[in-house]
Amino acid sequence: MTDLTLHQGDNFKFVEASSVDFVLTDPPFNISKKTNFASYEKNTIHSYQFDSESGEDWDSYSHEEFLEKLDEWSSEWSRVLRKGGSFAIFCADSYTSHLMEALKKNGLSPRRLITWRKNNAVPVNRQDMP
């Protein structure tokens, strides 16, 4: 049986270089914001500001700060992956192209983009959707 180690944290700096076969990560999406969801008649959540309850701004960056984070994270993923390793990274639609750019800049080769159609996604506060 192979040993499996699960790490939870905000970075990969504690992980040895070229020691990981597969990176699966779900970093912040930078989509927290104040909304008027409370006015939505089918509201199941009160806000889209996910980090407000904890009092920490873990999902509220400026656009430029978040691009820097994508670059920083991509650099660490590249550093820890073994040659031939794989990765799967969750990302908001609005940052997909920026993520792909950061991955390539840091020596990784994204091969496929997979869309997860989530049935219980956060509601959009509109009557009509395109």
C-alpha cells in the first residue's frame, strides 16, 4: 500500500521540490463581493461575500493583487511537481485565461480545460439569463 499525505494550507512552501505527482487545489476565486442577494426571492444565501463571516479577506483581492497570487501559486505548483506530474486547479470563469497564462509562464503545460456544470451553484440575482 502506498502512503498518502494530505496537506491543507495557504501555500506549498513546506513541500519539497519535485516531490509531488499530482496537485489538486481549490484556491480562492476572488469573487467575493457585496451583493443584493437578500432581495432575490429564491435566495438561499445572504451574500456573495464569502470571506466576510470570518473577518478575513481571503477572497477579496484587487484584480492586480489576484493576478500576482495566480503567478505566485503557479510558481509553487511548478516547483513541487515531479517531471511528468499532473495538476487540477479550480478557478472562477473570469480568471481562467489569467490562470492559464500564469501556469505557462511558470513552466507548466495545461492540456485541457474542464467545465463543471454545478447544479447547486450560487444563484444569479436576475430574472432572465442569456
